[in-house]
Amino acid sequence: MTDVAAWDDVAVAVPGTVPVASLPGRAEDVAEGWSVPPDTELWSARSSLARVHQFARSRRAAPWATLGVVLARVVAATPPFVVLPALVGGHGSLNLYVAIVGPSGAGKGAAERTAADAVEVGALTSASVGSGEGIAHLYAKRTRQGVERHTDAVLLSVPEIDTLSALGGRQGATLLPELRRAWSGEALGFSYADPDKRLPIPGHSYRLALVVGVQPARAGGLLDDADGGTPQRLLWLPATDPQAPDVAPDEPAGLLWQRPLWPLAEFGTSRVVLPVCQNARTAIDAARLARLRGQPSDLDGHALLAQLKTAAALALLDGHAEVTEEDWQLAGVVAVVSTRTRDQVAAGLERVERERNRRRGEAEGDRAAVAAERVAEDAVKRCCSNILRKLDGDEWKAGSPLRRSIAARIRQHFDEAIQRLLDTGQIEAEDIDGGGVRYRRLSGAR
């Protein structure tokens, strides 16, 4: 059995996280557009974070987006044998996925280039996304001698979410399920009937980080996979910077990231388990206990593991191989920004869908009205023809008997038909002594 954490069921209120209300920023600032809270104390908490923030603004890149890419790169540069403790089920993976959110041209590419210069992590293997079956091929290939591993870590870069949605939305597509497994560090590869086609990648033997650009209006395909849990596994960070200064600050020197000294590997295994602070352990244990007891939850099933992954990435960026209380708190701030950003995207899509439905309803109403008018017009024409047939010859016919002689299904259009025939000179009318009207067909009327 693969040693992978069973985190999918964990979802309750998280002790030790930073509540949304504690972050500065007016509610109306985040109700429209893709704005983010003003800078929080996160950027001043550490010199490494302050450096990333200043570097991003010096390059006119969004600080949050740049930080997300930096964390993804640090994780990609961390050996796959480094794992999170088995707090729920098995060990947790550090594999990290980041969504850079903003309109077209907002700056995913700028964030990636800025992050690479802001924090040097060494050579990374980068790739673009393909099929689910192709993920295993990023790490190994099959030769005559068997399966040959050629790569341990990959940084996937997807410029547009359309690519991921299109590949994941194909009939029988395996990309999104395989990406979900990789996020948890599970074994990759497919059990083909032909053993020569199998390319097994054992769990926790590889590292995968993903950075994807998300245009809010095109995020529907990703959010539609919420039941599968794909959007909940991403850090959603904005590619905009509403508080960007008019004058860019001076560019600071970049950081040279060095791997920390790893703790000793677990006895009997080759895995290095990062120590985790008590607050995080307490929150995770309380969440799991509540879930086991069937208690309701207001949070994502993956919120705690995503926060712990972020805390570990922040710890590694800062050069220590353990998740401290401060790492956990700072990861809570990032989690709040991620949730806000994702909720803004979802709210924007809901507004677009409501407007689309309104317009669709109006169009359908217009089409229905036109169709009804056409049906009524046909009925009036048939009624005119019936009246002319009943008025055959030069004799006068009283209105009441004439009305009753018209077929019941079109009789309601009698008055309109009579008026149209009078207006077009096909019949004439005169009052009857004692009341009523009589009608006669004019010579030559058809």
C-alpha cells in the first residue's frame, strides 16, 4: 500500500489561522474586480519575505504572485525524500500547486521571471502539461532493461488555464485525477494489461510543483472540478498589485537559497520528516477528530494540508527544516489571501452566469413572443379566409350568425379579421335597424 496521507476528509475550523476580518482592507475593495487586501505584516515578518516583496515591486510584478512562484520553485528544489509527518494516515507531500490569478497580460510571466531572479534555487527541470499518462514520463522512461528514472523533480508551467481545462475536460481524460494524486505524493502511472507499457513511479519518490495562469473569466473549467478537489489544492494568488507605488523601489540583491540541514531520516526508511509545530498538530488533529465524528465543516477538505504545505515552503525559503509556529501563522495569512482570491473568481463567474442567463431568458422571451405573434397572424389570416367564404355572393349577412359560423379554434380572431377586411376594402358593413351590423363581400374581393 502506498504511504500517502489521507487528508481528503479533513475540514473544520482551523485553530491558529489568521481570520479574514483581521486583515486590513475594506469590504468594497474586494467585492468587485480582482483586488486583494493591502499588504499585511507578512512582508515585514522576515527579511526573505521583505526581499521578495521589494524585488517584485522593483520589477513591476505582483508581490503575491511572485511569492507563490518563489515557493513553488523552492519546493521543486527540495528533494522528494523530504516529507511532512504522518499526522493523518501516511506521510504528506510537499508538492505545491499555485494559481496566478489576473486578467490577460496581468503578469504571470513577469512573476515567474521575477521569482527566478529574486531567489536563486539552482537548476530546475521545467515542462509543460500534457496528458495524465504523460506525467509519469516526466520522471522515467522504459528501456530494454526496464524502467529508467531520469528526473526526480519537475516544475510544471501552464501559461493559461484554458490549456489545463481543455486537457482535463476531454472524454476519458486522466490529467486532473493524476495531478490530484501527484499533489498528495501518491504513486503515479497506470496499470496497463501489457507490463511493457507500465511506467510506475512510487509514492514520495518524485517532486512536482505547478504554476498555472488563471484568467478569472476562464476559470469555470477549473472550478467545475470542485467535486474532484482540484481547485482546493491550489494556492490562488493575485497577479495584480492595487497598492503598487507610483515610483518603483530600487531593486535589491537577489537571494541565493541554500538547502537547510535536513533532520535525520526516519529509522528504517530513507525519508526525512519535517518537524511540525504543536499549533499545527493540534489544529490537524482536532479537524480529523471532528470529521471522524461526522461534524459539519465550513472549510475545504484540503485546507489544512494546503496550509501546512505553504508553511513548510515558507520555512524552507527561510532556511530552516521544520514548521514553526510563525511558519504556521504566516501560512494562515497566505491561506486567507488564497481563499479571498478564489472566492472573488467564483463570485465573478456567478455574476457573469447570472447576466448570461438573464440575456438568454430575454432572448428566449423574444423568440417566444415572435412565435406567438406568428401563430396569431396565421390564425387571423385563416379567419379572414373563412369570413370571405361565408360571404360568398352579394347577399348581406348579419354579424352574429357570421361569427358563429366561424370555426371555434379561430373565432377569437373574428373582430380583428373583420376590421382587416374592412380596411383592405374586401367587405363592407352597415348598421341594422334595431341594432347590430351586417356585412357583404365586395365585388372582386378574394
